[in-house]
Amino acid sequence: MANFNIDSTEKRTYDAIVIGSGASGGWAAKELCDKGLKTLVLERGRDVKHVKDYPTAGKGPYEFEYRGSVPLEKRKDFQLARFVREETFHWAIRDDEQPFIQEKPFRWFRGYHVGGKSLLWARQTQRWSDFDFEGPQRDGFAVDWPIRYKDLEPWYAHVEKFAGIAGNKDGLAELPDSEVMRGFEMSCIEQYFKESLQKNYGDRHLIQARCAHLTDPQEIHRQQGRGACQSQTMCNRGCQFGGYFSSNASTIPWAQKTGNLTIRPHAVVHSVIYDDTKGRATGVRIVDGTTMETMVFYANIIFVNASALNSNAILLNSTSNRFPNGLGNDSGVLGKYVSWHNYRGKANAEYEGFKDKKTDGRNPSNAYIPRFRNVRKQEMDFLRGYAIGIGGGRGTGSDTNMIGDQLRENLLKPKLGNWHISSWMMGECVPLEKNHVRLSTDQKDKYGIPQLIISCEWSENDDKMVQDYIAQSKEMFERAGFTNISAVDTQTPPGADIHEMGGVRMGKDPKTSMLNGWNQLHHCKNVFVTDGACMTSTSTQNPTLTYMTFAARAANYAVEELRRRNL
């Protein structure tokens, strides 16, 4: 029996464990496997093979029984699902999979399958600048980042070249240039709006948003088996061409080719195991999602990439004699200073020009105005600022305010309307201690894991930012000569942006932060956190590119430290 136990333990021992297979977890796994480490990826959801497991990819609306609608009987167990459409229903999770407690209203969107939210993201990729990293220090909130742009710059390039980014070299200090291939075209109304901004403002620039799509695949992408984006704009069903970056199309199959990767789906992580005697983490405890059996896997290095709030939950549940309040939590800040992005502001308008033009084809991306408030100095009555997404086109419509023959004729012969343009804000939420997550002491999920309590709300700073966005959107649209202008505060609850961050923040001082400048727990050196949980502040950029960059950088550092016998 003793020999059997030793053999069983050896079979469950790896050089590295990565918790989560999404964008950041996939990058950690790729880099670790490339360096020769036998790596186990633990994914709480089902397996998803690239192409094979995209059942609705490329389907037309006529190929769905109810044109994409999901019958009430089928959707009754998915009341909390964000998207309940037949096209993407295979990604939805049942309400009983992971119940959580909303102490205040919060939308928590999750991707429980191999690839995680890398199959569902908006694919927008913008680098941070030092205007972003220096924000907390300059404005006196949160804590100072332990890194600056120069620390990430080569790793941004490393990730961008492999993932494939479409865009332009825009030469803006507030949005450093990426390694890009040909970008998508702006529509004529977007180009017109760009020229209006140049005429009326000196600090506002409309650019084609950079996105993780292949417009000119290079040899590194062909080696991944990926092809050019076909502009189908059906991305969140899964792309059989590999035209956009996902773990499934890119990093995971790349890691598998090394022979060093093992993926275990249906592995619901309970906690990270800390050995008081050895003074380090030794493994990860999971609950098998199909058998409910508890198992332990062992490794020298552990990467926690379960998505921001789940990574907080796992560390909070990882208690020991040394860390009774959660792994590495000597500072007491674990689970605190959770933040997100402010997408509450929306605006739209029409334009009566360009009657000789119409939208032709599709664009999987959009245009983008980088942040212009409080960039170089504090100038508003709120901290930080917001970026703006822009989209415009011209479509057809029919007058349906009648019945009979005229209705039929109108439906068969739709008419072109005016050009329309829409915008949405992407505001930086300042991390506050009161916005936090913690574990319930009396409610557990079906796996026996304490439920997560989410207690997050908007601040006065967020409200002021929304009002400024509304006023500025109206002004910019008016100066462009647009009509039927509408700009509103949608009052959506926190979390609707799907960009949760913080709770396991980086910092220079172990007394006020959880992680050092290498995404390494201050007090448990062989555990790294490189997903959204590590963020000290949020800036305005879509954050996934930065998560992937942190993961690649930290994985290479971890390997070097392991070889130096420092872990």
C-alpha cells in the first residue's frame, strides 16, 4: 500500500501547475512548456477542442430551429447567463454550477471550459503607458505599481507577435504602439468623425482599435495552424479559421506540441496547499466535477489564473496554520480593492450625409478614442479618465406600422436609412478598500466550497466620470454635425464590463500588497498570479493583453528562479 501511494503521488506530480486555461493561463502554460517544464493545466469546465467543439461556427440564422432564440424550457436553469442565444448557448453555465452571493448588485460573467473567456472576449488589445502605471502614485490612490512600462515593453512585443495584432502605428504617448499587421478599415462616417476631432480638438484622436485578429498571417501563425480573419463577426461562437487569438487556437495546441502539457478538465480547484514545514506551496486540491472525488496534484511552481474573482476565492480558501486568512495574506488586503471598468455611458447619433455610400462587408473591430482626461495633469473634478469606443455604419429598415400587402412590400424592399454612429465609454474605476470579495462562512456550493460574497458598488468618482462622458459625447457629436443625438447613463451594475480586477494586487511593500513586481506572492515565492486579480489599478484599456504579458514574463522568471534553486 505504501508503494501504491508513492506511485500514485508520482503520477500526480508535475514541474508546474497552472490553474485556468483562459488567455493568461494559456500563456503561462505555453511559456512553461516551451522551457521544458512538465505542466498540468487545471480547468474547472469541460474540454473544448479547437474547431471540433464549435458547433455553431459559420451557421446562418436559418439553420437554427428558432432563428437563434432559446426556448423558455431550455433556458430556465440559466437565468444568470449573460448571453442566452442558441449561437452561443454552448458556453452558458447553469445557475447551480457556482452560486454566489451579491451583497450588492454585480454581474459576474464566467467561461467554464478549456479556453475560458479567450473564446468570448472582445479581442481589443491596447498597451498600457507610464501615464497608467504612474496613476496611483501621482493621484494618491491604491498603492504604487512595482513596475513601469519599460519592464513590460519587450514582453508586450513577445505576446503581440505570437498572438497577431491588427492595427496601426499611431504614435500616441498615451497609447504606446504595438507590433501590428494591417488594421481594419474605418467606415466613411468614422473617418469623417476622425477629421472632425482633428479640426475641433487638439488632444482627441480617433484611431482604428487594435485587435487580436490575423489580417496578414506570418510564419509563426501558420505554425499554429491559424489562418486570416474572414470578418464573419461570429467570433464568440468559436472561429474555425483561428482568425482571432484564443488559447484553443494558439497557446494550448502550441504547448501540447512540446509533449510537456497535460490538461485536466472538470477540475474544480478547492485550494492551494501550503506546507508549513517546507515554507512553500506544494500542490493544488481539486474536486472532480463529474465524480465529486477530491484529489491533490503536486508541483514546484503554481500559477493561479482562474480569472480575477475566482483567483481571489481560491487564495482565500487556501488556509493553513501559517496563513489562517488565506495564502500569502499577511497584509490583510487579499480580496480587497477589487475594481473593474465603467461602461455605463452610451451615446448614438445619425448623419444625413454620404447618401451615395453604404456599409459593405463586416468589421470584427471598431474605432477607438484613447483617454484624454487627466492624462498629463489633474484637470477635472474626478480622478483618472475614460476611453471611448466608436462604431458607425449604414443599414436598411422597413416601415412596419401597417398590415397586409403594404407591409409585405416594405419587408421585401427595405430602404437605406441615415448613417448612424454609436459610442461607449470605458472608464477607469479607482480601487477602493470597501469594494471587496470574501468567503461565506455558512453557505457552500455543490462541491463543498464556500460561496463567494461580492460586495462592490459605484463611487461618486464613477458618477462624475459618466456625466463628463455624456457631456463630451454630445459636444463632439454636435460639432461633427450629427443629429438625433442621445447620450445616457445606462445605470448598469458593476461587472457588466467583464473586466474584474484586483484583490491580489501587486505592490512594492508586502504590508500593503500581495504580489511583487514579478507577480509572485510576497510570502509564498513559488505561487504566481497573472490574471486580472494581480492588477493594482485598472486604467482604461482593455486589460487582456496586459494579463497575457504578465503571464509570459512571470513564467520565464519562474523558470529561471527554479533553475537557480530559489523556488
